[in-house]
Amino acid sequence: FYTIDGRQAGYSTGIKISTLAERMRELGCIDAINLDGGGSTVIGGIFPGSDIFTITNRPSDGRERKCANYLFLQDLRKPTGKVGYVNWRESDNYNFLAGTGYQLEALSVYDTSNYKMDSLTGISYASDNESAAAVSDTGYISFRGTGTANISVMGETYDKTFTMESYETPEEIRILDESTGKEVTELKVEEGTMRNFSLEAAAYVNGIRLIAYPSLFKWEATGTMARVDEDGTVSVKDDGSSTASITVSVGGIKKEIPIVTYKKSTF
């Protein structure tokens, strides 16, 4: 079966029917038929890992044209109950701070005949570097050292590998404004006033932010002007002291930012 999208600027150029006939002969066809063209030229199907019919070409009308006749191919295979395709919850970042966990999650599962299954069954998990990351029999990954771990998902008819990076010590820590995500380099408070800040800590390696539990970071305040909770909530009150700062640490490194006061405008 060929579905030819015709002349559409910037997309397709079409084909001569004589060229198409030669292609049929190359494929060993004895008899071939050329069906209708234009907007009624459409092909689609239900593909592995889906239960939705999807159009795969670009009809010249911009959408399917109403037609009386179709060629319909039906897969008569029976359900096999063996995993053939899995739609996973994917991430664009598989870099983790040691002490963090990650659950592999199957969003939908189809068997080898493309029948949707109720759950992911008949598979096992394994890590090739357990000193960096270990995986349970339910697909929960615990990061506990530095290194690369290939997490394998294996079954009789299915296999997939996730490559994960784990770091005990990041290269840098950044303190961020929780509401804007922007980096904070100092905390400012007007003389004689009090102010609250909501901060979060982020660990980085090669400029990539590591996925990390907030509880892994330790917050501390120095001086008498400020106090900080374990979740990064800071309360600052100018008490006339000269120096104060906020420090966050993890994996043997720390980041410190100063607290500064400024004079109230009298204009």
C-alpha cells in the first residue's frame, strides 16, 4: 500500500503514475490499482502502544474527505498477555543527587498483539551498578553513590534500559527564589524592618540541575538577624547587627549568601 501526498508547497512533490507503476513492478506486483486522489487520499491506523486511530499522511484538503468506500485491514491475532510495548513516564533529566529516589512508571502497556493490558506484568528489574543505584522489584530506584547505572527492564518479549547518573557531591549549589526560580545572591532588608523569604536549594553538575529531595539540603543562619527553617523559609529582622548570612550545604559543599540592610528612602 502506498499513499502519495501530491503537490503541496514545502511538503511534497507527488509522483508520476508511470513511476509508481515501475515501483509496483520492482516489488513483484502482478496486478495493481490506482485509487482516488486529492482529499480522499488518506492512510492511518492504530499503531503499537496506542488504541487511537491516527492519520499519518497529509490529505490535500487539509482533512479527511467524506467517502463511501475504504480499504480496511483488521488484525485478527488474539491477545497474548505478553508485554510488547510500554509507554513510560519519561524525563528529560536522569541526573540525581545521592539519597534521592525515582519510581519507574508505566503509563500504559500493550501486549505483542497490541491489546491494551491492565498492568505491567511478567518483567523484572536490574541495575548494573548497585553502588550508584539499586532498583527494587517494583521499579523503585534508590540513588546512593556516584556513578552511572543502567537500569534494565526485562521480560520474555520486552526489554528496555534507562541510563541514570548519581552524584554524592555536586559541583555547585545555587540558592533560588522559590516563586520565580531565579538565583538569589543576597537577601536585602530595609533598616529597622522585618521580611520573609521563601528559598530553595539546587545542586548542579556540568550546569545540569540534579533531581534531589529538598530534605537533603541543610539550612543554617549565622548572626542574629535571621532564622531559617529546614525547608528554606527565612525570616530576617534588622536588629542593628553588622553581619549575617544564610548557608545551605549538601554532599560536603556549601553555598553562603549575605544578608544586607539598606536605608529607607526619605524622598
